[in-house]
Amino acid sequence: MLKAFGKIVGVFPSFWANWMTLLGTVITTISGFSILVSLVVTLVAGGANQYALAVGVLVMPAMFIGGLILTSIGFIYETRRKEGRRDQGPVDNAFREAFRLAMQSRRARGLIIFFALATLVNVVLIGGAVTTALSFMDSPKFCGEFCHTVMQPEYDTYRQSPHSRVKCVQCHIGPGASWAVKAKVDGLRQVWGVMTGNYSTPIPSPVRELRPARDTCQQCHWPSHFLGNRISFFTHFDDDEENSPSVTALMLKVGGMSPKTGKFHGIHWHVSDEVEIRYEALDEKREKVGRVQVYEKGELVREYLPPKEEASGSPVEVRTMDCVDCHNRPTHVFDQSPKLAVDRAMFQGLLNREQPYLHKAAVAVLEAAGGDLERDKAEEHFDAALAAYYEKEFPDTELSAEERAKAADGLAKLYHLNIYPDMKIVWGVHPNHLGHRGEEQDKRGCFRCHNDEHESSDGKVIAMDCDLCHDFLEEEVAPDELPEGLRSLLPEF
Ligand code: HEC
Ligand code: HEC
Ligand code: HEC
Ligand code: HEC
Ligand code: HEC
């Protein structure tokens, strides 16, 4: 038994031949073992700690390969050294001679078999580790949680958006090897930036190097798929005692390619196969639009210029309009103002609309909290702020401790979704271009171009007509005054 073991060991190359082989072997063995353990842990425990996972699938394979390389260098060095010592006669055919020798010597045969087996094991281990590493780096968990503070705003909003099951990489990288490689390189630079605390707050938006939407969004939503008209409801609440709701129902002319005529019309006309809208962005945020050009089948058919005083200075970039120029927040959806956040919360039941004056109070304390309040103090803060507000403004209105705690909890949720002091994200930092939101109906969103001021040489303007994009079905009515048909589409009331 012992003898047999001795024979097997004797067959193995001597890993302790010199310090390089020894160190390499130790590193390889330890990291190989760690990879196996972390693969098993991942399989068994699913959502393991992402740092442990990162070490398991990123760092360990690198050490494993490093160890193998070191061992190999050690062996080569050792062989050279031995060859130098032995004074060999000329060999006419080195390969044949080597093979003959190998077949004669038990030790050499053992070596060959050992290396073949070791290589097989290595290929399997490295292959497994690399595949796991790549798919781990593609997971929203890695993108969203690895650089926790930095990505938290985007990750939080993403997780409660209609795209919460679409992977980050499907919008940010898209298919194809060259983009994947570019993204991995950029990604490493970003990880380094986060580790050294060298990153922008907030992360700049628009994302300038974002892949064109035709390669990302259009993998799932194709423009020729017809959307037609869509009814959209907008519910706001008043500042009165009853928090009175009022509903606006719009028929949005979303359009798309008409299945009848094959032509694009309505809002999605901008992304038709046949037209191309190019515009000059006059600022980094693409909020100020300069010259706008309409191309049809590659030919310039019309050019709109902004009022002279606005067009001063050279454009930051010239862009061809795609999905993201309107849908710039398809998944990282922030509320646009405290008022709109409270409206949403009341509509969804996060804030109790039966509590007298809660709308007015909630907007006031949310506005007053600004963007500096520490996130983990939010609940406590809002509880005290609401108590103080009611006492001062509405001393005759009862707000029970229980109601107050519920409202404070709702307000903290709104605060947590929208305000990230560490990343300098506050109300309005990430404006939404879909429509013309915000308190001021000024030159936002669609109105960056559709403002009756961009004019062509033949006197046409990019129109702001209220019925260009939507028809008003009902405007600011109480929910129970809605006609029966529309009422049934709004079951929340
Ligand atoms: C449905 C597509 C989509 C998905 C899924 C998606 N994003 Fe985005 N992301 C966008 C778009 C569009 C922008 C804004 C681009 C612009 O305005 O130029 C953006 C912007 C960003 C920004 C820049 C800052 C900002 O808020 O504008 C970061 C950071 C980001 N995304 C991270 C992520 C992470 C992390 C995930 C996954 C957890 C993710 N994204 C998933 C589409 C997506
Ligand atoms: C991997 C597939 C995929 C990709 C890529 C993708 N989406 Fe989506 N998108 C979806 C799914 C699934 C839904 C949800 C459909 C539903 O709820 O009925 C959705 C919903 C939407 C909606 C409706 C949102 C709402 O409020 O109901 C819009 C608008 C949209 N996507 C735009 C985009 C844009 C813009 C991009 C590119 C930046 C994009 N999508 C990329 C799959 C995708
Ligand atoms: C000119 C601005 C604009 C452009 C460009 C644009 N969209 Fe839209 N899209 C809208 C508006 C506005 C709506 C209606 C939003 C609503 O329902 O509130 C809409 C609706 C949608 C919806 C349906 C949402 C739903 O709730 O059913 C999808 C999906 C969508 N767009 C995808 C895309 C894709 C993909 C592209 C790029 C090929 C694109 N859009 C380009 C403005 C635009
Ligand atoms: C970058 C500039 C730009 C932005 C931003 C923009 N548009 Fe337009 N839009 C145009 C131009 C240019 C035309 C064509 C005017 C013409 O020559 O008739 C147009 C035409 C339209 C039309 C008429 C299409 C048809 O059927 O002929 C609609 C509807 C429309 N836009 C809706 C929107 C909506 C909704 C938004 C915001 C979500 C928006 N646009 C944002 C530039 C823009
Ligand atoms: C270029 C297209 C366009 C034009 C022109 C336009 N709108 Fe809109 N409007 C939109 C879109 C798109 C939305 C829906 C935004 C969304 O889905 O959130 C909207 C939404 C609205 C809403 C509901 C918003 C809310 O929160 O209550 C009102 C009210 C409104 N528009 C009024 C007007 C009035 C008044 C005019 C004329 C001065 C006008 N719009 C012109 C595109 C347009």
C-alpha cells in the first residue's frame, strides 16, 4: 500500500523543484479549491453575498491562472537548468528521440499522463469559472449592487419599473461581441473609479456613449409594431381638506406604422424607417435644442431654426433622434417633483387620501426636507415634521399617532426613491422628456422642439397645438363625474 503510494508520488513532477514551482502549486491548489467551493456555494445558496461571489468568480480564477503560469515557468526553468548540466550528445531527430525515451521511461509516461489529466481538469475549472464570471458580470445584481452607493438610485428605480426583468446589459450593452468587450473594459475602468472614489456625482445623464436604440430597445419593441391611440389618465389631488382628486383623460396619438397604409403617423412618426430627425443639442443635458432637420429617405426636406438669441454658441452634439430622446427614463423613473410624487402616492394608496389635508402637508414637508436629509433618518424626520405641520397649520384637525406613522412611512418611501444625498440626486436632477412634465409647462420634454418657435425658412414651425399629440377626453374632473366608459377604466376610485 505504502509502496504503491510511493510509486504514484514518484511519478509526479517535483513541484518543489524550485521556489517558483512550489509557490505556483500552492496558489493554484488554494484558488482552485476556492473556485470549487464558491461554485458549490452559489449553486446551493443562490443569492450569496455579492462580494464573496465576486472574489469567487473573478479574483480566484485570475489567481488560479497566475499560479499555473508560475508553475510552468518554474518547470521550464528547471528543465533548462538540468539540460545545461547534462552534456547531451547531438540528437538527429529530437522529437523522435524524446518520444522513444518517453515510451521507455515509466517516469516520463507518468508525467505525460499526469499533464494530460491536469490540463483537462484545468480546462474544465477555468472554463466553468470564466463562464460564471461573465454571466455574473451581466447580472443586474452585479451592476446594481457591486458598486452599491453609486448605482443605488438606478437600481432602486429599475427594480420597480416595467423593465425590472430586463437585464441592465440588454439596454446598456446589447448583443454582439465587440460591444461586450468594450463594456467589460469600460466596466473595469468604472470599478477602479469606484474603488478609488473617483466618479461623478450624480452619474452624468444623458449617457453619451449609450448604444443606439435600434440595437437595444428595438430588440424587444419594433417600431413597425402598431400602437395606435392610447387613453392615458393623469390624476392629481388638491390641497383642500378632502384632498379632492381630479382626473384628466387624454387620447394620446402614439401612432406607429399603420397596418393599413404602411405609413408612420402620430408620435412614433419620429422613429419611422423613412424619416430621420437630426437636432443640435446646445447643452450637455440635451435640454436646449438648436437647429432641427428632417430627412426623408436620406434627403433633407426641412430645416427649423431656433430663435436667434437661443442659438448662440456652438452645439455640444448633433444627434439623430431615437427612442431615448423621448423615453429617456424608461426604467430609472424618478418622480419629477414633490407634488407629483405625492400625487402618485395618493393615487396608489401609499398615502391615505382620507386623512384631511394630507396632500398639502405631505408636499410641504417633502419640499422642506430638501435633498440633504440623511436617508436613514427620513422616517423619524417626517413623523416629527408632520406633527409640527399639523399643529401649526391645522390645529383643529386630528392626526392620530398611528395615521402619522403610516404617512411618515409613505413619505420616507418617496424620499428614499428620489433623494440620494451621497450621489447628489435631488428632485429634478433627472428630468423626464416624455411629455412636458414638471410644474412649469415650459420648454421641457416635447416642448424642447414643439414650442412654436423653431421656424423653417418657409415659415412653418414645430407646432405646439394642444391637439397635435393628444385629444382631451376629460379635463380635471372628479372621478365620479367621468362618463361610465372611462370610469370603468379607472378602477382605483
Ligand atoms: C429598459 C432599458 C434599461 C435598463 C433595463 C437599464 N437601463 Fe440604465 N439607462 C437606460 C436609459 C435609456 C438611460 C438614460 C440614457 C440617457 O438619457 O442618455 C439609462 C441611464 C443609466 C445611468 C446613468 C444615470 C442616469 O440615471 O441617467 C446609469 C448609471 C444606469 N442607467 C445604470 C443601470 C443599471 C445598474 C441597470 C440595471 C440594474 C440599468 N441601468 C438598467 C436604460 C436602461
Ligand atoms: C429585453 C426586452 C426589452 C428591452 C431591451 C427593452 N424593453 Fe421596453 N419593455 C419590455 C417589456 C417586457 C415591457 C413590459 C410590457 C408590459 O408591461 O406589458 C416593456 C415596457 C416598455 C414601455 C411601457 C412602459 C410603461 O410605462 O408601461 C416602454 C415605453 C418601453 N418598454 C420602452 C423601451 C425603451 C425606450 C427601451 C430601450 C432603452 C426598451 N423599452 C428596452 C421589454 C424590453
Ligand atoms: C417623439 C417621442 C417618442 C419617440 C421618439 C419614441 N416614443 Fe414611444 N412613446 C412616446 C409617447 C409620448 C408614448 C405614450 C406614453 C404614455 O402612454 O404615457 C409612447 C409609447 C410607447 C410604448 C407603449 C407604452 C405603453 O404603455 O403601452 C412603447 C412600447 C414605446 N413607446 C416604445 C418606443 C420605442 C421602442 C421607440 C424607439 C423605436 C420609441 N418608443 C420612440 C413617445 C416617443
Ligand atoms: C428634437 C426635436 C423634437 C422633439 C424633442 C419632439 N419632436 Fe415631435 N416633431 C419634430 C419635428 C421636426 C416634427 C415635424 C414637423 C413637420 O415638419 O411637420 C415633429 C412632428 C411631430 C408630430 C406630427 C407627426 C405626424 O404625424 O406628422 C407629433 C404627433 C409629434 N411630433 C409629437 C411629439 C411628442 C409627443 C414629443 C415628445 C414626447 C415630440 N414630438 C418631441 C421634432 C421633435
Ligand atoms: C408635442 C406633443 C404635445 C403637445 C404639442 C402638447 N402636449 Fe400635452 N402631453 C403630451 C404628452 C406626450 C403627454 C403625456 C405625458 C406622459 O405620458 O406622461 C402630455 C400630457 C399632457 C397633460 C397631462 C399632464 C398631467 O400631469 O396632468 C396635460 C394637462 C397636457 N398635456 C396639456 C397640454 C396642453 C394644454 C397643450 C397645448 C398648449 C399640450 N398639452 C400640448 C404631448 C404634447
